[in-house]
Amino acid sequence: MMFEPFWKKMSDKYNATIGGGDLMSYFSDGNNVCWFLEPELGAAIRRLHGVVGNAVTDDRYIVVGTGSSQLFQALLYAFTTPGGPEPVSVVSSAPYYSSYAEVAGFLRSELYKWEGDAYKFNKKGAYIEVVNSPNNPDGTLREAVVMNRTGNGNGKLIYDFAYYWPQFTAITGAADYDNMLFTISKCTGHAGSRIGWALVKDKDIAKKMTEYITISSIGVSKESQFRAAKIIEVVCNGSQNVVGSVKSESFFEYGRKILSKRWQKLRETIQNSEYLILPKYPQEHCLFSGKLAETLSAYAWLESKDDTKDCNEFLRGLKIVGQSGKICGAHQRFARVNLMCREEEFNQFIERLSATRGKGIINGH
Amino acid sequence: MMFEPFWKKMSDKYNATIGGGDLMSYFSDGNNVCWFLEPELGAAIRRLHGVVGNAVTDDRYIVVGTGSSQLFQALLYAFTTPGGPEPVSVVSSAPYYSSYAEVAGFLRSELYKWEGDAYKFNKKGAYIEVVNSPNNPDGTLREAVVMNRTGNGNGKLIYDFAYYWPQFTAITGAADYDNMLFTISKCTGHAGSRIGWALVKDKDIAKKMTEYITISSIGVSKESQFRAAKIIEVVCNGSQNVVGSVKSESFFEYGRKILSKRWQKLRETIQNSEYLILPKYPQEHCLFSGKLAETLSAYAWLESKDDTKDCNEFLRGLKIVGQSGKICGAHQRFARVNLMCREEEFNQFIERLSATRGKGIINGH
């Protein structure tokens, strides 16, 4: 909701209008591997990565999904084969996005199995490692770890680049991995649209992902795809200074400015805290903006100075809604707070956090 | 695509326009069990069932899904518990919708397992029976069978009412089951929207379905929900003769007229066929139209007169795309052909079918 004011302001310049008889079919393009991808959205996605420079789209298939969660599941399905000796292990370095664990585990599939922290994984067999960079929840820049740690070469890699956009971090190059996930909910803030996409090198993987999405939901909302294509067009035009769009309309600049202000306020509030600390992030040269850019994580990854304390319990005492580090495979002295909320919610968060100063720790924490 | 001309004609009367800053959040209504259901869509669904009289919505929770496929999976999840002694059996009377088998089986879940034809199911344990009425593929009106056949009272029932709408069959009463599925793709023809809904009696089941959809896709496209609400409004206004909508705008009448013409042509073509027969359907009094109404199935369920023949192979010889009865748990002398296609495709189907008369059977069939 952090980006809502930008889009509210843009609303009169751009509306997505859909007639009663439009977009009625299951099919978008029968000649494409991903037959339910609207061609306009495919083109917009390629243009966006070209403009931002964060990922290679040449020689890549685009698979659209109902959010990137569905695409993550589609990749688990694509990487595994019924009748294997045992479920393929799914891992990610802790602290990891808790949804990976939920999604990989909730149906008790015999195809794959969540095995937690990639740093603790020591099995010999096939595995799938998810690399989320910048990482939810802790904002760190990540690389795959299992192969380097254990020499196990039977891994498939999924790069979740939900936050690899200029508002969150420096764009240091065009990512060129085989399986990369993106989502409009983090890129432009349109979480309600449930649109994610995968850039996939191998045709058979793209086919099997398409099969997964066909079985699980017979494709992806055409209305959301139509609107996502329009939104991406607005973002690209603003970034490229296309005639008719003025400099102030650059979405990524707007996003970075807001996040930057929030992080400044947050660091000011935390720096005098007796109880909490925040991680530091690197500054790197951003090829998109041409400036030095620090990572501005979408989440505050808070740590109790006293490592016997439960950070999320402490936050709850302040009426701050967070997620315990435990859920992310980390220690309970950590907790995650979402910073992508509406302005008034963010201000309330800062206010409640400030209340700890001088007040003493609450109720045993 | 059969209903497209109706909606194309309606396009200027009704457009769904979405501003850049609208529908951005994951959340629609935090107070509702199904927190991602747009309140306007919920209201439209209740109104629609009231207008048509095909289902009870009082004391029912509405859960919205990315098509009814996702809701079917959500029900399988809601009806099962991790750690059970063995996967819960999922069955449906043959011939059944092939997607049930795919969906229940594709992830090799330990929670549930596809066991095929409900008429052949004889296990003692827990089971889930799907009742699809009118039935895809064969157009019959269905009731649950396992309990009556075997006395096994450990069953949970899912009523898939995708085709229980006035264009397809007589509305003989408001269905009042605990778990009922509907989809806009069959009701109005907007398959591209991927909007289905469940009417659910038990709050805990509705909660667990919501949990399933949260984990698998973090909700359902807001754009599709927004548009579906508009479309349903148009259908209701047309059916109720709301001021400003004229009689000719009744969608269900339009739908029935088209299907009725198609079935007439199809029966005329088949009646002289040396090779194929079609099922007969009952006529019943329709409470919605106030007239006698025969079931007009969305599919032709064709049967080879020679029961050693493979019906789908025979159709393939005529360049007709069908689905083998085998995939639906039936004999290969049956095959299903979709009748809800565009007018020109339907005419081509009839033309190719007519070519068999006098020509002799093709290539060994």
C-alpha cells in the first residue's frame, strides 16, 4: 500500500477499461508455450526488464502465474518426477521467506519436501534451493549456498527476485539465471492483481510449469494480465521520459524516495533504542539510476540486543504486528515488520517503537 | 466462447474501468472469513442465486477462488488432515470430469488420493465424493452414490454445480447442500476471468478453504472479482427486467436459445448416422423460466454404435477434436465434444460430422 498515492495520482492519466465481451476465452496465444499469457503482458515484461536492466529476457520463456507463489509451486512440480525414490528436498538459507516452507509442505506431496535452512542441509540426493535476493525477511543480498558448502551438484536453483527492483536495491547487473521469479505486487505495489512471472531458460521446464498452472487454476486472470500490462507501460514510460510523461512520474524514483524516508526515520528511532538493533546494508552503484544506492529493504528485520528475548513478543507488547524470526528459520530474538504499509500505519509503527525509549522493557522482555 | 456475441453487443452498455490506484491491496474485507473476497462480488453472487433460484445462500459462507478448480482443491484440503492413517479417497461416478482425477492426483499428496469411479468404490474408510450435476461430460443429472451403494457414512460431499444454470437445464429447486461449487466461466461464459465461488455451510471448512487459497495464491485477482460483479449485475438486471434493461437482454434466454439451436442441429445430424448415437435428456419444469426445459448439455457425449470402436479415434479421422471417454473413466466407445465454442467452429463440427453419412467409416473405424 506504500505506493498507492503514486497510483492514485496517476489514475486519471490511465484507466484500464474492459468491455463485457473482452478477454472471455481461456486462451491468450495458442502458439506460445504458456498459452494463457496475454501477448501484451509478455511484451511489457520484456520491455520492463530492458528498461530497468535487472534481468536478461533473451532466450527466455515467460510463464505468468497467479502471483509468484503459484510459480514457485509450478517450479517445484517442474523439477520433480512422480515415482522418484523419495521427495526432493527444498531448502533456502535462513532467515527465509516463511511462505516457502508453507507452500512446499502444506499438501504433503510425495514429489518434494521442505527441509529448511540451506546452511544445514547435508543430504546427498536431489534438492531445490531457493535464493531470494534482496532477501525477505532480512534484506541481505544472497547467493546459492548448498553447492559451495557441500559439493552436492544435484541441485536445481530458483531465484526469487521479488525485490530486485531499483526502489529496494542497487541494480548491479542483469540477472542471467535459468529460473527467475518476479511479481508485480512488489515491483509496482499492485498486490491485489496476483500477477507474477517467471523467466525460464529451458523449454521443458516452461512447459511443465504451464502444465502445473493449467491443472491448478486453468490459467491466470486475463483482467489482471491486461491491467498489469498497462501498469508496466506507465512505469516504463515514466522511467524512459517518454514524451507526455514528465520526470516527476518516475515510479522507481518515487518508490525509492518513500522507502528512503522510512528507513531514515526507522534508523533514527532505533539508534537510541536500549532493546533493538537493525542490520546495516551495503551501498552499491546502481546501473539504473547511475547513483550509489543502499539496499532499502521492504521489511525491518529487528533484533533484540538481549539475545534471550523474544523480539516478536516484545513488539506485541508495543502493539506492533510482526512475524517471529522462528517462522523464518531464525532465532526468536529476530522479528520482521513490513514497511510497505500505508503512511499512517508506518507513522504509528514509529510512534509505538519510540515509546520504548525511557519506558523500560515491557513485561519481562 | 458461445456467449461472446451477447457480451460484445453489451460492451457499450457496460464497461469495467479500473483506475491505476484501485484494488491494490491483498485485502478486500478483513472481517470476512474469506478476507480476499470483494464485498461487491459477494453481494452479486447472493443476488444471482436469488434471481435464478438455483441455490440457497442463507447461512452460507462464500469463498472465492481462481476458478472452481482451485476451490475443489481447497475443499480436498479442508476435508483432510495431515497425519491421517492413509490418504482420503476421492471419487466421482463415471463418466466424470477428467480434471477431478488430474487435480486430486498431480501432486501425489499424502492427504488425498484419486480412486476413480464412485460406482466401483468399496473401501471402508473416509472418502470425498464429487457430484457434478448436470454432469460433465455426459449431461446427466446426478446424485451421490457411495453412501446408498455401500452404506459407508464417512463421506464428505462436494456438489459441483458449474452447469446448474437455466441455459443448460431446468432449475427444479434451490440446491441446499453443505459444499457447492459454481464458476463464472460456465454461468456467463467469462472463462478468462478465472472466477469460481463456493457456498459453504460450515465456518471451519470455509476457513480452511481460505487458508488453502492464501497459501497457494494469496487470494484471487481483484480485477477479475470486480469485473465478475459487474457482469453478474448485468445478468441479474436483464433477468429481472430492471428499468433500462429490455427483455431481449436476458442472458439466460439468449444462452438457452443458442444451445437449443445447436442441439437441434446436432440431433438432426446424428439421427441418420450409421456410427454414432447421443444420449436423451429429461424435460422438467423450470422454476426460473416457468416453462418445460430439457437439459441442453454443454458437451456432446457421443457413443459409437459399434461398441468395439474407439469413438475419439473415429472423430479424429473426421478432424474433430474430442476427448476420449477413457479419460473420464468410461469406455472408449464414448467421446466428449465441447459445444460451447464459437458459432463457426460449431458449424464446422456439424459439417465434418455430416460428412460421415454415405461416406463409409474411416480407416478401420
